[in-house]
Amino acid sequence: MSTTDSLTRASRPTWREWSALLLLALPLFMMATDFTAIFLAMPAIAADVTPSTTQLLWIVHIGELIAAGFVITMGWLTGRIGPRALLLIAMGLYGLASALAAFSPNAETLLVARVLIGLATAAASPAGIALLRSLFSSAKHFGIGFAVVMGAFSVGGALGPPLAGLLLEYFWWGSVFLVNVPVAAVALLGGLWLFPRASDRTTDRIDMTSVVISMAAVMLAVYGLQNIADRGISVPYALTIIAGLVLGWWFIRRQRRIENPLLDLDLFSVRVLRILAIVFVTSQVAFMAVDFVLVQYLQVVAGISTAPLGLLLAIPATAAIIATALTPALTRRFFPATVMTVGMGVAVLGTITILVALAVAPVTPLFAVGMTIVSLGVSPPMVVGAQLMVTSVTKRQAGPAAAIQDIAASLGAAVGIVVLGSLAMSVFNQSLRATAPEDLSESAVDAASESPGGAVGVAESIGGGTGQELLRAAQDALSWGTAAAYLGALIIGVATMVMLRGLRGVELPDDDADEKVPAHKTSTPEVTLSAAATTVHPQSVAKPADTTANMRNETL
């Protein structure tokens, strides 16, 4: 009951390993804040460096697109040069790029800096997860370390706006980037001393054609989906998505033919990997991407201003942090399938609570309760699923497998915004057109039905009784649209729970695996590997596979 790459019984980690974990979590926390903090800084940036409209959009989105596009390549590099070397390079690049962004004299320089920050982020994610395998050989302590890293992503995404708001209150916009420089410096210098070197590396040469194809495929698909979510369906953006899918097909075909593939497609031969890759996509669609619709509802219908809304959203963010911290204890008591299924069930319950709040009235406390329940439920499945996949592969394969999860998360969030966002806006559009005041001109109805914000603007410009009637119609229409989006999320959430049935019998590695026999497995012919999160059946042995988790929260 062993493999060539085991999380075996080991001595307790020393202060050196725990210090290295903190050094690893700190820059990942800061990188997670970047993607959300940039939105608050944009007004000040626009006033100072005066970018064009196109440059402004690229400054906001280019870092995320680069991170998504290069993550497969960085996953391969993790196995080629080792996670320690790649992470240290990423930290150095992150610090230099942040300094360049902070003191950018013009939009072009800032755009270059954002590209470099995206590259550093793409490298740090798979390298950081892979490094955990070298830091902790004990399954128990690896689970704790994994939860800390996942918590760093969650906390960073949640605290990005408040941290940026605090800096912008007292300093210039460059402080949002400059604060990352000392963090990167500490991680780089401390990592040179504390981060362990990898012993298992690949000697294959990189296929540059595959690098270009993978980068273009992911970036085109994500870019097209994001713009359709922002601006609606149009031929150019649809063609962009199709081009990304065609390049993705070409990339997969090429990986099957060349001797040194950039992404080992044999990873997908494992049932655990296939199931969890889909789960990461559907969970992002059901429980993450739908939030942007609710944010608009709370502003337009419930009438919550920006500052109170930020405090309201901090409640579920705090719940996510707590749930992530409790996950290692849950995994020591329950099977992964149990933790994930129950967690998804709790998230579904939270979604139902939000639907009830929409049906009753815009009662703010009930929305807070629903969002908090969703956060408490969805966080443990994401951590457990990611850990399950990471521990199912060799150390050398951890980086490429982490890249698979990053792609799944990015596409899941983008697809969720497109699918559920389009559903909400379609219901909003049809409902508003059906209930708009009869004396309203056709052009005014067209402008109001484009978006909730547009409807509020038209109502305010008209004023009087007609304006008030239009505003009420827009609020009712948005209520129906939000309810439709959450109903869709509910269906997808239940489907995700059903898919998790495929993980029954799968276990996380356990230091006491030889002594532990699951009660509900004693009547089956399966035995679990002590080193991989897969099950061994009498007639077949699954190959190991992996991924990691990265949560992304978007608002329109």
C-alpha cells in the first residue's frame, strides 16, 4: 500500500517549515488582493495617467488574462525547474512589476507592469501548491498547510477592496501597488533560505508552439466570455470564443502527438480528476459568479449604498475564512465525498434562503444570512477537492495539475457570468418592456431595458410620476431576473451534488491509513492507497491526477 510519491508518516514539522508556509501564503494573499483592488483604484489612475478607453479596459483585465493564459506553461515549468526556483523568480518579478506600476508615468508603462504582474501570478499559483508537497510529508500537516494557502487566496480576494480603500484614503493610487514590494522582497529573501529544493524534475524540452497555442486559446475564450458578460452577445466576441475553442482543440491534438507535451493528458484518464475538474467549473457557476447579479439587486432594489454594501459583503467573506480554517478538522473525521456533498448541500440551502428573501421582500438581513450560508457551505468542498487532486499526483505533476484547476476556475467564473448573467438580463429586459409606462417613448424603453443602471438613469432623467413608475417597473424586473439567476444556480448546485457521488470510496492520504478501515467500506472489495487520493479496484488501477483551487469573485 505505497507508491513512488507518498505522503507518509513523518516527524512533526519544525519552525522552518511553518515559517516557509507563512512566507508562501503572504505573497499569494497579496496577489489575490490585486484582482479586486484594481477596480477601486481605477478612477484615480484614469485621472492621473489619462488612459484611453481601450487602455483603461486592458489595464483592468490584462493581468487576469495573462495569468489564465500562461498558467499551463507555468505548470510545466514547475516540473522542469522546480517549484522553489519558479516561485522565487515569480516573487522577484512581482516586486519589480509592482514598483513599476506604482510609479508609472503613463498608461503604456502601467499596462506593461500589469502584464508582468499577471505573469508572476501565473507562476506563483502552481509553484506554490507544488512547493507544499516538499514542505510537508505528513498528510495531516499537509492538509493544514493546504488550508492556509487556500485561506490566503480567499482572504486576499475578500480584503482587496477594503485594503485598497484604506490606502487610497491616505495615499496616492500607486500605493495599491507599492505595498506589494516589501512583501515580495521578504518572500524572495526568506524563500532563498527556507524553501526546499525539489528532487523530482522533468528533463523534457518545452514545445514553444504549444505554449503559444495554449496561451492564445485560454485568453481568447476568457476574453470573449468576459466581454459578452459586460456588453452582451455580439458577433466579434462570439467569434473570439470560437477561435479560442478551435485553438484549444488544436492544443489537445498536438499534446497527443508530440513526445514532450506541455500538458500531460494522461492526467485526465483518472476518474477523480475528471469529476473534480467539472465540479470546480459548476461550483463557480452556481455559487460564485451569480453574486454579481445580487450585488446589482441590492443596490437598485434594496437601495443599499456602496459603503454599507461593502460591510454587508464582508460577512460572507468572513464566513468563508472560518470555513476554510475548519476544513482540516473536517477531513480528519469524514470522507472527502461526505465533506464535499454536505458542503454543497449547505450552499444549496443558502441559495434557497436568498430565493426566499427575493420572494418575500428586499430584507437585507435575510440576504446576509443566505450569502453567509453559501460561503460556509462552498468553502470546504473547494479546499477538499483541490487537496484531493493535488495529493493524487507525483510532486513533478503537481504544477501541471494545479494549472488545470486554475483554468477550470477561470472558465467556470466566466461561463457563470455569461450564462446566469444573460439569463438574469434577458428576464429583466422582457419584464421591463412588458410593464414599462405606456406613455414612455420607444427609445426610452430601449435605453432603460439595456441594464438596471440604465433604467435608473432614464427614470431619474424623466422624473415625475412616469419616472417613479419606470423605476418601480425596473426594480420588479430586476427582482424577477435575479430570482431566475438564482433558480438556475440552484439547479446547477444540485447537479454538482449528484456528480460528487462519483467520489465515493476516494480518500485523502492518511498517516494512519494502514490502521484505519472505513466502516462503510468493509463490505466492498476496494482498498485505498495510502499515498494517493484514489481507490484501487480489483480489475483496474487508476493513474494519479491533480488540481488546485483558486476562487474568483466578479462584480459588474
